[in-house]
Amino acid sequence: MNTSSQIQKHLEDNFTKNDIIDLRQEFSRNGLVKVPKLVPEEIKATVHKEILRLLDDHTERRDITLETTDNTPRHLNIVKSDTIKAHSPMLVALRENDHFLNFLGHITEETLHPEVTEDEEFVITRQDRPGDTHGWHWGDYSFALIWIVKMPPVKAGGMLQCIPHTYWNKENARINQYICDNPIRTYSFVAGDIYLLKADTTLHRTVPLTEPATRIMLNMTWASERDYGKLSLQEDDRWWENTQASKAHQNAT
Ligand SMILES: O=C(O)CCC(=O)C(=O)O
Ligand SMILES: [Fe+2]
């Protein structure tokens, strides 16, 4: 059986109609839903292997604060989207797989479109130093699927915190105000977890690492119809792609 049929069969065998309705409800309420059984274990193992291989060969460090998110920090190692695309046909095919996208579309109740700017299709991050974090932010695009490859114990940090149903104004993000005014939900993960995030309307961050520990994930991104024509995509704040982005300030501690 080829990978695409394998995915199709796996989804049919593992999710009932009511499972999908429950996932849909959780996603719309919380902006995040865990779907660790999204693909067969052997495909997940291949995805993890690809991620580790890409990290071995192509890692770049980022230590910045970002103006469009009220100067929240990014301290982490990344593999950029174009690098992933150039070196992993398998991940490219998976992100565009019709069965996969149709299934996720039943959870989101919106079509997932693979066409996003080239620098946003994927990102791999590895956090490993005390203080490493992906600070409070929203996504430019609606949907992100995060594949957790390695996760420290909760004691060491690295969990995800979320405030769903919030909106990004790049001129005045008001992040601390959102944190004051809303409950924050914190999610722990284990290696092998996969979660779907409503990234554009869920304010989120990773809790800073408190000791040396390894946290590795891959982000696959898709657009909703609503995303096309968003003015916010024109801001020069794409810190992962361009270390010189005018809204990214270097070497913050
Ligand atoms: O590392 C995570 O779990 C979240 C990643 C994230 O927010 C992002 O890639 O935009
Ligand atoms: Fe994010």
C-alpha cells in the first residue's frame, strides 16, 4: 500500500464520526486539539527521522525579541521552511496529502489550503538551553499542525500556553493585557504527540526551559480562505526567515 492509501485507511479505521465531532468541538472551544493518532506509527517514525536528519545538517540559532508581538522573545534553533522543502520530499507530500487535509478540514470546518508564503510552509525548532522559548505570539496563517519529537519533563518547562479567541494587531499587540484579562491554559506533551492549533486566533507561547533539556518539534502550516489578502503579511517581522527583519531585535536576553 502506498503512503497516501495507508493514511486514508488509518483515518477511516481510527476515527468515528463522533470522534470527529468531539475533536471539532474541542478545537473550536480551545483553539487546540491533540491528535496523536493522526498517522500510522510507522509514518510518524519516518517523520521524526526526517526532522532529526534536517536538524543535524541545517540548524540556525535565533535570539531575538519581536516588535510586532510587544517584544516577546525567541530563543531557539530552527530549520527554515525552504531548507525543509528542498531536502524532504516526504514532508512536502504529507503536507499536501488530500486525505490528510480533508480529515483536518472536518475538525477545522474550513478548508486547509497548502498555498502559504514559501517561508511559512514548515519550521522545525529545537530548544535546548535554559531560557529557550518561543515567546507569546499569534500565527500569520490559520492552521498549524505541530509534531512533537522530543519533550522535556514538565519540571524543565517547554509546555504550550494558549489563550484562544484573541486577535493580533501588529501595531499594538497588547499581549500583557490579554494575559491579564483571560484564563491561560497550559498543555504538556510527550514525544509522539501531534496537535492542531488555530494559530491566528490563539495567543500562544512555549514555557521557557529552566534547565538544559531538549524540545524538538515540526510545524506544518496551512491557510484558510480568510488568510489571503491579509495586510499583516506585509510586515517585516519574519524573524525565522530573515535575521535582519526590521521588527526583530537581536541578542535580547
Ligand atoms: O513549539 C510549539 O509547540 C509551538 C510552535 C509555534 O508556536 C510556532 O511554530 O509558531
Ligand atoms: Fe506559533
